[in-house]
Amino acid sequence: MTDKSSRTITTTALRAAVETYWATADARDWDAFAATLADDLVYELPQTRERIHGKDRYVRFNEEYPGDWHVRIERIVADAEGRQAAARTEFTVGAEEMHAIHFFTFDDRGRITGVTDFWPESYEPPAGREHLVERY
């Protein structure tokens, strides 16, 4: 893509996809959330050494995630080639606030094919999600 206007549209579309991803997750609108994802999505959490393969398992992981958390996007950066984006977010759970960084990859239709979340500290994953994740 050498046309600058195409690059701007692509970057804008990637940013919009990440915004929709987070808005639908925060609203617990799991059907709309799933629509942002490719079927073969891979989700990784390096701090817990967990990986999830597939959109359905990842949506279920989020549906079952405990607590009343909320997310605010602080910044989104997208590449000009239309394949990657990164976001910095602030999560609140009650009075606790934490920041995270998320890396996204996309297919040629603008659906998310990969998400890698980096949280401030490593931790052991909570019990009860072994049916959705593999440890590495």
C-alpha cells in the first residue's frame, strides 16, 4: 500500500476495531465482541503462561471471567500496513486500578487473529479456567 489515503483508512479501521473490541467487552456484549474476532484467534497471557486457541473458547473465557471490571482505553497505535495494533488500557476493579498493554494482529478482513495481554506483574491464574486454556 503506497497510497497514503489507503494507509490512513486502514489505520483508522484498525483503531476502530480495537475500540469496538474493548467497548463490547466492557459492555459484556459477547455477540458483538465475537464479531471482532477471527475464528482461528490465538490469545496469549505471558504472565500466566496461558494460551487459548479459537474464538469460541476466548469468548467463553471472557464471559466466565470473574469480577466487575471496567476498561478505559488510554492509547491505540496501529501500523500503516493494516496488520497490527497496540493499546494501553486502564482497568478498574472496585477501587483497584491497573494498566495493561495489549498487542493485536488482524486478518485481511480486519478481524482480530491474535491478542497478547501484558499485565504489570506475573501471577498464577485463578482456578476454574483449565477447560479453556493450555499452559506453556
